[in-house]
Amino acid sequence: MGTKHVVIVGGGFAGVGCAQQLARNREVRVTLLDQHNYHQFQPLLYQVATAQLAPENVGFSLGRIFHKSTNVDIKRTEVDAVDPKARSVGTKEGQVYQGDFLVLAAGAQANFLGIPGAETNSFPLYSLVDAERLRSRLLALFEEADREPELIKQGALNVVIVGGGATGTEVAGAVADMLHSVATGKHEDLVKATHVYLVEHGPTLLAPFSAKAHDYASKVLQRGGVVLKLNTDVKEVHPDHVVLSDGGTIKSRCVIWGAGLKAATVASNLGLPQGHGGRIEVEPDLSVKGFPNVYAVGDFANIAGKDGKALPQLGSVAQQSGRWAAKNILADIAGTPRTPFHYHDKGIMAMIGRNAAVAEVGEHRHELEGVAAYSMWLGVHIALLSGLRVKVETFVDWVWNYFSKGGESMLLDRSDVARINWHDDDGDAQGLDAKPMPPKKDAAGR
């Protein structure tokens, strides 16, 4: 029969989960392609962005993860072309990788929803590089406001977060904690000038959660000083302010984008059926319709749950789907039937601040809040980590961070965002709740 070759695009939860499952079978050779040489633990990126964890705590070497798997070959490269018929991919460097099976786990990217200026003037949070850039911007703003207090009038200490889902809510709580923890000692006079705004187009935060969780999250954030702007859309994002649907503007040099995701760019070039957010439609066994030896998994795929609706873009969904695709590949190799994917729903949860979290556990959604939910959140995310040593080291870092109250990494290591030209704007932004400004083109000329 010979060794079968599986090409996997993407080293996220889905790609790594698939490769780990396949690595156990010596009749399979795996080539794992990713533009980075590390696996990034996305649920914790916001903790890097707010200096609670160092980058090395959420970026894990793929070589280290697979150092004992001699049948897994890791290539750091960026895929820019896919041929489903040939089960091959092409890279920007010109290489072509072809396999007996192809697994597309390329992940997702921020969806700026066509809002003028959003892509150019806001900070997404979907990669380790994003997290490092955001951390440097936050720290730079605070240091410059401390050095030149007159910059506060230009919005130096205003942070705007767009999107009230799990990402936006977690970031809002963490940013509020960060700014208040940094503003100690000689910085205490800046606390009152610090404002965190969370803008959500819907009537509640954490829409998939219960009404009780909505209220809990709102109270925790407001207690931490976060200003909630519900039933409000962001209409434009400028270098120095955002324009809201209620006619107001907020001066800000730091707009954090958490308003949605879409499939990675390569999805639009495949000529394959796409669902919500441009994700590739898949069959119950996770294969792509018409291409039985091509699988799409994780955030790259539109995977239906028991109710027929697309499963959420969660680390647990990605990891389980990646492993399931591997099982079906091994079933094909063994000549046994494939099985349809069944997601084991562990629930949904969100961290809102220190000792503050909400969790709805299992299919029946048993509700937890506070310390109990925080512990559940910690346990579930520890379980997603790859390798015992990594889990122990990360847990120790979390515990140390908890009792030392943060400050793990305060480095301004991204010079591209740490240097701010305070004269680089497109007009004089007006204060919150001011009259609407006339329409203008954004920095991209739209």
C-alpha cells in the first residue's frame, strides 16, 4: 500500500490537532505548512496585548511540539494557491506540495465589515504579532500622556474596543485592569483621564450567553470603568477618532477591532462553496463537497452542528475537527468507513477581569460566574495546550501573574506603533456626543 502523504495548511488548533493524530500512525507522512514556526494560542492573545503574559507563554514552537514525531515535517512558508483537484498547494516562495490527502486549516482573519478606515486605523487581535503591536501601542500612549499631559485632550488615554462578543468583552476587562494597574504611584493622576469604551451594535454583550451573563458582564465592566455603548455602530475609523452611528465621535489613537472574523484570504481563491464569513462549506465528514480527499477544518470551515447551524469559531471546535479529519483519513487508509463529525460541546465561557468570568458548561448550559467560572475557564484552556511541559509552565505563569497582579511584559518592542505622530490626523476630532462630522475619506482613500 505504501506510505500516504498528508499535506496540512495551518499550524493552529485544527492543523496541530490533525497532525498530532496522524503522527501516531507510521504509515502516514505529514507535511505541516505555516507562515510561522510556532503555534499561537489564540485564546490568550489578549493577555499578551495587556502585558499579563509574555509572548513566549502563548507562542509554542512547532518543532518542539513535534520533536518526537519523525513522520511530521514542518515547513515555514506562506501558502497563496490551492488546487483541490490535484490536492496540492503553492507557496509565495514558489514551492508546490502535493499529497494523497489535503487538509485546509488556514484559520481566519479580522473582518472589518467594509467600514471605512477600520482596516487601516484599528488594531485586530488574531495573531501574536497583533498582540505585541497592541501592547506596544497601549504602553506608548500611557507613557506619552505621562510625559506630555496635554496629549490627553487629543484622546491619548481613550481606548475604543469595537465588538461586544467574547473577544471584545475579554479585551475590555483586561485593558481596564492594565491601565489601572499601570496608573499607580506617580501615575495616579492619570487614572481619571483614562477611558475605555466598548462599542457594540447589538443590545447586549456576549450575545450567545444567557441574560444573566449579559447583566453580569455589563456590571463587571462598568465597575472597572468601562463605558458601554450598546445599540451603536462604528461608522468610520480615523487615525485620531472614530465616528459612531449615534452622531458622536470619540477621540482615540487606539481602536481595537473585535467585531468579527472571516476565513483566511486563500479561501476566496479556491472556487469552492463558501458559507458565513467566507468559510468553506464541508460535508458531515469534514471533506469538501466534490473533493473527498480534501478536508477543511477549524475557523477555515463552515461546520454544521446538530441543529444545522454553523458551529462557533472556538479553539475546542477547531481542535476536535482537526482530530476528526485525521481519524477519517486513517479510516480511508485502513479501508474502513468514515464517520460524520460530532462536536463534544464543553460550553462557552469568557474572562471579564480578575476573578470575574462567565461560563455556561455543557450542552445544557449550566451557568457559573466569578471564581468558579474563572477556574473552569483556566481548566478548559489548559486542556487545549499541547504537551504536559507547556501546560505546567503556562499554569505557573498564570498563577504568578495572578498573585503578582500582572506586569509580565511591559516592553515597547514594536517600534512601528510605539512611535506616534500626534499631528498625523485628518481633521480636528470632536468630543464624544458632539455633532456629526461631514463624511471624509479614510487613510486608504475610500
